[in-house]
Amino acid sequence: MKTIILKIMNKRFLGFICLVILIGFFFAGLWPFNFISENEVKWLKDSNGISFYGNGMIYTPDLLNEKNPPFQNSSITIEMWLQPKVKCDCFLARILSLYDGHKSENFFIGQWKYDLAIGGHTIKPDDNIKYKEVGLDDVLIKDKKVFITITSGYDGTIVYVNGKHVRSFPQLQLIYNNKASGYLIIGNSPTGKQYWTGELYGLAIYNQILSSDKVLKNYQAWTSNGVPETSTEESPLALYLFDEKTGTLIKNHSGPQDLIIPAKFTPFKKVILSPPRETFKFDRSYLKDVVINFFGFVPFGFFFLAPSFIQGFFPFYRAIGVQELIPVMDFYNTIFSTIIISGVLFTIPAFFVILVRFRIIHTKTFTKQRKYIYAGLGIAAMLISPGATPQGDLYLFLALVLLVEVSLLIGRRFESKTGPTNTPAILKIFSKPTCRFCNAEINGSSKFCPNCRKLL
């Protein structure tokens, strides 16, 4: 009877642990519970231009060339004067793209780390159209202004940097159809998940290919006067100078397609779950992850933790003078319970990084208390495998310490990019309210600050 009750309690306890983990993942996925987020785009104060400082975008409300001639001979020239503000190493950030409004982008220009990335198409001799991405190294350096010109047509794509010819891609076309049209999106992808961080000072799009001499003249005109050198024959399809400095409208100085800055972040294409065939890429990064997991964690568990854990049972068998045999069900239950507890413990560093990422806690709080954390990890290692040898406990303890140190390292990296908050968000719940003008403490019922006397 007692054995049956213990089994029921163990099942209920494991079910409760699983439920807590699922609830934790649910709330972590919905954090920070801001379902209609702010569009993180703002005007520059001291000069013409616009700043993308987070997850935001600007776009044309109508098709770019709806009332204009189509792209002649699939020809297009794009001029961009910009300054990146971060090293984009988490995803391929979109600077500019032409979205067809249905499924995909006609083309895009983006940033990966410090490299310029261009997505277009190649047309085979049998008229088979295939998507293709190319890149140029070290073009988009953090906090460095750069003027990029891209011309594309039947003969391929040419990239100019600061007026100089840098690279040619003979088989790449940005526009593969004369009737191609779409919404111009700047600062993000259509799904809103690949945002770019930086400043944009000017943008021009032509439905023709500019010569190398014209590219150089326009570069000199942009950087000295803030506008390109245009004529009637070379009038751009779209010209955005970002000289409004206020409002939600960016005027097209060469056509009717103005850009809008929405107050709320509203991506064109809302994606909740993506099929694996759309997100999976068999590339070097995937192979690297497979190699690290297989040759790292599997041998560690097989050659170190498992033998040490099993050997820990034998001293007890010898002490009571019984045969050194482990029943199959007892062995299975022990291993299963240990795996569940180990999984929860090894998941804690992931939750730690999430809490640091959303500025709920600080890494300094943990670095100052390292000795107490290590003591707790040692106790946890012994509790996970109470029958294991000291050698097995040591292996498990070192693995947990490594995970904690890696978590602190990743957390400090996030803090270096965004800057840590003065007070962790979890403690702000219990702190007294302060004045938004002078930071003086105020009473909850007061409408005026007792220090600066301003209306709260």
C-alpha cells in the first residue's frame, strides 16, 4: 500500500514539475506582454535623416510604381546614404526590400555582421528563375557613414561604395520581371523579425541603370549637398531626403509614393509558426551545432556521468551484503527522475539569459555572489546523484559551473549592447514611485512633485 502511494505521489510531483516548466515557457514567450508594440523609429534632431533604434519599419502604403512606368528592361538603381549602429550577428537584418504583398520579396538589401547582403534572382538559359543571395565583406562598419549604390539589369548587378566600383555579380538580377511591383519596406523584413539598427540619411531609386560617372557625381552631390544631381532624363522613381524632421509622413520628392511612419509596429506579413522547410538551412552553422552537440554532450554523459552514477550504487550493496544487481524498474525510475531534475537544472541558465535580455535582473548581482552560487551548485550536484561517486559529483559540478559562466558571459554581452538598467525590473515593483522630471520620491496619491512642483 505504501509503495502504491509513493508511486502516485511521484507521478503527481513529476506532473507538477512539467506543468511549472510549461507555464514558464508560456510566459517567457509572451514577455513583455506588449502585444501592440511601439514602432521604434524616430527623426534625427541635428540633421536630415531617420533613426531605426529597435524593432520598427517604414513603408509605402501603396505599390511603389503603381502609377509610374514599370522598370525598363528590368533595370534599377538604388542609392543609400546610411550609418549602421550595431553588428548584426543574430539574423540577416533588412535595410530595404521590395515586397510583392503576397508571399516573398522581389529583392532585398541587408546587413549580416559588417557585411552587405543582397538578395535577388538568377535566370537560367531555360528561363528557370532561382533565388540567390550574395554579399560583400566589411562594407557596413558600425558608426561609420557609407554611401552605397547598386545598379542591376539583364547584364547583372554592380555595387559601388562611396562612388567606387567594388564588385560585380553578372548573373544576379534584382528585378527579373519588367512588371515587378511591390511595397517598399525600409528597416525591417515583411514579417517584422529581421530589423535593422542604424541611421538613414537619404534614399533614391531609379528605374534605369546609372553610369559609373553618374554614380560618382551623385555620391559627391549627396555627401556635399544632401541631394543627388538629377536631370529630366535621369529623374528618380523615388527620392526621400528625410528632411521633414517631424510627423509620420516622409515625402517622395520625385513621385506620389510617400513613406509613412506608423505609430504602432505593424508588419506586413504576420507569421506565428513557420514550416521547417522555410526556416531550416543546411549550412555551416547547422553542421557546427550538430558536431558540438554530438562530440560534446553525448560523450560527456556516456563516458563520465553515467558510469560514475551507476558505480555509486555498489558500495551500498556491499555494505548490506546483497548481490550487486539493480532491478530494471528501479534502475529506470532512478534514471528517469534524475533526467527530469537534471533537465530542469540545466535549463536554468537559459532562463537566466532571458531574464538578463529583458532587463529583469543584472549580471553584477550574480558575479558578486559567485561563492554562494558555486556552493549551491555543489549541493545541487550531490542531490541530483546522491548515489554517485565523488568523481561523478565533480564532473556534474564542473558542467554546471561552465553553464553558469557561459550564461554570465552571454548576459554581459546583451548588457553591453543595450546598457543595464539602474534598478532591476523585478525590484521596481517594490520601489516607491519617483518623479519623471527630477527623480524625487513621491506619494502614490499626490498629483504634484513635492520637489519640483510639476504635474505628474
